[in-house]
Amino acid sequence: MVRAVFLYRRDVMGRGMAATDIERGLSTAEVEERIAAGKINRNMELKIKSVRELIIENLCTLFNLINAVLAILVLLTGSFKNLTFLFVVFLNTAIGVIQSMRSKKMVDKLTLLTSKKAIAVRDGAEVELDLDQIVLDDIIRLGRGDQIPADAVVVSGEALVNESLLTGESDLIKKQPGSELMSGSFIDSGLLRARVIHVGADNYVAKINNEAKYVKKVNSEIMNALNAIVRFASLIMIPLGLALFASSVSELWDAAGTPGDSALSWCFSELLAGRVPSSALLSTVGALLGMIPQGLVLLTSSVLAIATVRLARRKVLAQQLYCIETLARVDVLCLDKTGTITSGRMEVEGTYPLPVEGVGFGADSDEAAVPVETTVLDFALANVARATSADANETCQALLNYYADRPVEVSEPLAVIPFSSSKKWSGASFAQGSYVMGAAQFVLSERAFAQVENRVAELADTCRVLVVARVDGFTPDGDMVGEAEPVGFVTIRDEIRTSAAETIGYFNEQGVTLNVISGDDPRTVSSIARVVGVPGADAYVDATTLDTPSKIDAAVDRYHVFGRVTPQQKRELVHALKRRDHTVAMTGDGVNDVLALKEADCSVAMAAGSDAARNVAEIVLVDNDFASMPAVVAEGRRSINNLQRSAALFLTKTLFSMGLAALCIAFPPYPFEPIQMTLINFFCIGAPGFVLGLEPNNARVKGSFLTNVLKRALPASLAVIMAAALDIFVARVFGFNRLTLSTMCLLTSCAASVSLIWRISQPLTPLACGAFCVCRRRHPGGCYRIPAAAVHRQPVDG
């Protein structure tokens, strides 16, 4: 970030400032000339998908294509009741569209410029313009509350500007003729005119905005597992389906008794005559439907949606469903110090006077026992803070709070020098003398700084250190007159959140690696990290030394505290951790955190932070309390652990359908039809799976989602396949018809489902016990009598 600002300044200084008359502004002809040249404030935004494109994208999926083909096959038979499986397809598609729309909404909201109009001077008059009507070299007027619409340089007037876009800090910076204004900053007070020097995509804010303006791929192990299952099923379905259909047709051809025709020619003749071999098609579609875990996607979305509702009650907003799962799997948590560990407010830790000559005086001007150095330091701090209170920065406010109830002589300022980002100090002149306050290396000469350097280093171990020095006065340009003579130091520290240590301790217990990333002095960051219990906080690094990718890679392996980090470096640090196969979460509240938040697997922002940070984050802590994070992890664990149990039911159906289809190629017919598979999905899988998905479960997530599910599903599916094989053997030996075979297979499937539900419900809870008892009662009556009576109208001998 710093490097980019310096380049920007050289560019500004190289352009000169006489291009446009301040009072007249641009003429109409000059504006048209710039519009024709493309020098207009229209950002070259990234292409964001439209609503229509998102709907088409979610409709045209492999999952929907498979189900559409199966639906067409069912329509050919005229058995419309067997289309009930499309209900789940519609729900899955609707959920996908809604999630895509939510992501699009987040991206559309990611704009750092919220103002809609600007005042420009053209042809000697002030006119109101839309932001995209501003052209290069326009003279714009900016007052209190205005957001700077384009990079500009001040040509007249003065103002205090909030440059949090660049620094992440809320300190107000005084701007006067010659000062640069960055797009996205706000005018806090004052009135000025400025000449536009960058427009459109060349603006600094546009570059930040465009870097973060993309739809991030969801890093969800559950979603990846579901996609893998569907892809695998789609590869198996085609050969199995064709083989099973051919086997069923061959069986029907044998039963038809037409030895003069081949099975293939007989099938085509039946199709052309409108006599579709419906039983063959329906049994094939039933087998293929069983291979697709239709309800698992719906159950996953439902469980995660319920988790977001629970979190909302705890004042946590989950803006993306799968982020709850991702946070529960995080093994590295990157914390932004300000706003996360600390409250963002400052407080005075202490004052440390240096020896001076003289006698101290009390508030009544009588000679007192108060040491003169203490009197001088307190006078300088209290009065410089009062004189520069218009700066409205946290340091100034902390000093005002500190001296609010302390008896210190008050003196009217004769001259005031507000804080400047270039000078790094503020000051004021009084009848008693002139004093400055700021960073020691910027206030003191090399000789004077060398004398106090050790003391500064000692104090800076835990706090931010400011030196207070006496000077001879100030020049009209606001520079110090004479060499600054230090009179003491004041230490300012961030107010640490009361819950920070407890929350950090929780993540330590869970085995999560903690990294603290901040733009502050690394020693200060390290001291705060030690106070709250971050492991390895003693080892820190100054990010200004990390000027190559290799150094960043080495640093993430060695350090857990990073200071003076730019926004780009924050993103690079997160990326380096992800390259090491870590699942990374990032917390932040400022615009300078946006790039890192977007890069992280899971991003968390404070509601009190910037709009850009809130909009890009997947989780927003509405009460701005880092202590809410354990609740999010708990909900993620509940969702993952319960879905692992429920997914075993769905995957059991998928695996036994594949195995049974392969078996029925050699021993037709396939015993299930589409409506039967739909009812099995609901009674044996969907309903109990949904109930199990709501149980409390705070156990630590272990292992791969797909591996854990397969361990439960594979034995159960093998049991169903073997039981079905036994049913087919018995039916053939005793000459049972298809209706009887179907009923037998339904009974064995239900029995296997009940036993699996019992197994995955351990240890039994009241909710799981109730679900098991209901399923045990409903499976036989609700799952085989209805299909047996409603689906089969006439028996077909096997």
C-alpha cells in the first residue's frame, strides 16, 4: 500500500496544477473533448452475471439434465404419478438460484463509493453531476460529509479528511492546496475545491474495488463431496441403465413369445406402434433414480439454513450457507488486531517525564511539591490535545479523557498545527511555550532520538509511544522552528476486549493456529497478542521487510504476529497459508482488510466496520463481539456431524441401487419403480435424516466428510444388496411374481434402513430415539403397502 501511495504522489507532482482555471472550471468544449477521448469517470467494472444467466446456470446442471432425461422416459410410459421425484429437483434448483442471487447481491453491494452526485465547476458555474459524468481535470467542490468521487488534488480551501481507505485508521488528515485526495475518502469538516487527476478504472478506489469484485468459489467439503457423488453416479448410470433396460426388454420379449423377431427389432416395433415397454422403462428409471442422492442436497441446504437462523438469534449474520461448515473446519485463524482483539478505542497507559530544570506549580499557581517535569509534561499533553481536538482522532480523545478529571493549567493556543500524515506530529503554541507531540523518529533530530531510543524501545514493548517536545515555535507553513527538546513520553494502548482472552483460549484448545495481522508497530501487536494468550506471540516480524513472495512464504512458517502489513500483503499472507493446504479464516473491519477477506476460505467482519468489509464477508458479527465466534463453530460442528450421519442414509440408497442394478442385469427384473424409490427416499431416508440433522452435536470435526459417510453407508448397502439377491433367488425358486418380489425387496430395504438408523443414532438421545421408533413403525406400513397396492396393477411372472 505504501509503495502505491508514493508512486501516486510522484504522478501527482509531475502533472502540475495549472491545467484548469479554478473559478471557471472546464468549458463545455473541453468537457466534450475529454468525453470523446474516454477520460470520463466511468469504471471498467468486471463482468457480473445477470439474473437470467444465474437462473440458466443453475437450471443447466448435470444433476438436472439427468433428472430431465429420466422424466422424459417416464412421460413416454404415461405413468405421471412416477414423476413425483421432480419435486425434489425443483427444490434443489430453487435453492441453487437463491444462493447464487445472494452471492450476486453481495458482489453488487461491494462498492466503496456510496454518494451519487457531485458538484463541479463548469463554464464559471457550479453544476450537479452524476459520478460517471465527471471528466479528467474537472474542478469539484467538496464539503462536510461528501465522499471524494475521484482521485484529485486540492487547489483551494482546507478540510479534514478521513483516509481510512488507505490506512485503516480513523485519524483525520488536514488537506490544503497541493494535497492529494483519494477517491473513497470522506470530508469530515471544511470546504475545498480540487482538480480531478484520475478517472474511472485509474482511481485508487476502483483498483481496490475491482480486485475484490468477483464471485469467490465456495470452499465446502460437503459441497465438493456431493458434486463428486453426482459425477460418479452419472458415469455409472449410463452403462448400467442401458444394460438394465436391454435386460428388461429381453425378458419381456421372451414373455411375448415372438421368436421370429429379435429383441431389438421387437422393442423398436413396440415403440413405433405406441406400445412402449413401460415396465422396462419404469424399472430402469427407478434404478437410475436410486443412484442419485436427490434429497441430500436439499437436506444439506435445510440444515445449514436452520443453523443460520440459530446464529441470527445470537446476533451473527451468515451471508453464505456453506461458510458455517468452512469455519468449523478452519485450522488457521488470521485476526486483525483493531476491532477484533481490541475495541478500536485508545486509552492512556501512562506518562513518563524526562528531567528538566525548574520548579513545579499546582493548579492555583502556588509552588507545589509536584516535580517540574511532571507539570511540564502534563501541561503540554493536556493543552496540545485540547488545541488539536478538531483532529478527532483516537489518540487525541484518549488524552482528553485522561486529563478530564486531572487538575492541569489550561492555556489558550496562539497557533495550532493539526496532525499531518506527512509530518506524523501535531503541535500548538501557548504563552508558556510551543510543544509538539508525535512519533519520536519524526519529531526529534537524529542526535536527540539516539539519546532516548532505548527508552522508546522499552516503552514500545507494550504500547504506542509518543514523544512530547518543546520547540521555539512554528513557521507559517507549519514546520518546527529550532531543534525539538524532548520533555517526556506518553504511552497509548488499545483497549483490549474483555472477552478476547477467553475466545483466544477457546481456539487454542481446539487446535486452531492463530495469526495476528495488523498495520501497527509489530512490537505493539506482539505485546497485545501476548496479553490475550496467542501462542508464539513473542516472535514477530515487520512486514515492510517482506518485499518478495519467498520472504512471505518463509514468514508464515515462522511467525504468528505480523506488523505494518499492507492490504496487499494481508492477501498474500492468506494465500501463502492456503497454498500449504490450510483452511484459513480471516477477521477484519476495514476497507484495508477487503482483499484478505475475499481471499480467505471463510471471512468474518464486524458490523461496525466499513460497508465494503461487511458486504464481502461471509459472516458478520452484528454485536461486534469476537466472543460470538465459538457459537459459529458450534453450529458448524452440529451441521457437519449430523449431516455425516444423515448422508450415510442417502449414500446407502445410491450404492445399493448401483449394486442391485448390476445384479438385475443378469437376473431381471429390477424390483423398484420411480414412485417406490421416491417413497423410500422420504420415509426411510429423508424424514429420519432431517430429524437427525437437528440434534445437538458439538464434537470436534474429524476426518474427511466423504470417507466418514462411506464407512457407514458401504456396509448397509452391501447388506441390502445381499438381501435383495436372496429375495430374487427365492422369487425365482418359488415362482413369485413381480409384485411379490417388489414387496419382498421393499421389506428388506426398510429393515436395512431401520438398522442403519439405529446404528448412526448412537448414543441414543430422546430426539434420535423418537425418530427411530417412528421410522420403525412407519416403514413397513407406509413404505411397502402403498407401493404394492398403488403401483402394480397386474402381476408379471419372473
